[in-house]
Amino acid sequence: MHRHKTPLRGVKAVPHPQPDDPNYTAVNYAYSGKTGHVHEVVEVGGRELVKVGFDDRKIVYYFIDDLELDTDAKRGTFHDRDLENQT
């Protein structure tokens, strides 16, 4: 069972997973250091996982503790840019 928390939606996020963490795959490490934006935060088994979307539209999950979050940056996800481009 999981619980959604979205107050961080659109916040700029840069993942920095710990090397050789068995909870992560090659995809997580491929996006390490790249800038994305939070889509949602989900609590699973008492741990917060963050769904991070990147400019190439790839979605990758990270533990919240492994993210550098910039709450002062302009918020938005690629979905928001899609809406802006329609007008």
C-alpha cells in the first residue's frame, strides 16, 4: 500500500544516488546528476520515493534522501511545458 504526497510537484530535482546501492539500477545511475522535476512523492513501506521526470520524458524513481531539491527554482514538469506549448 502506498500514499501519495504532492506538495513537491514541479520542484527541480537532481539525483545523487550512493554508488553501488542495490536499490538502484543502471537507469538510476544514468540519470544521476541530471536535472529533472518532481512529479509526485509516494510513501512505500515507510520510505519516500520520488517520481522524477526528465526533459527526455523519462520517469525515474529515487529515494528522497538521494535528491538535491531546489524549491526556489521555477516549478514545472514536462507536462506543464506541453500545456504551455498548446497555447
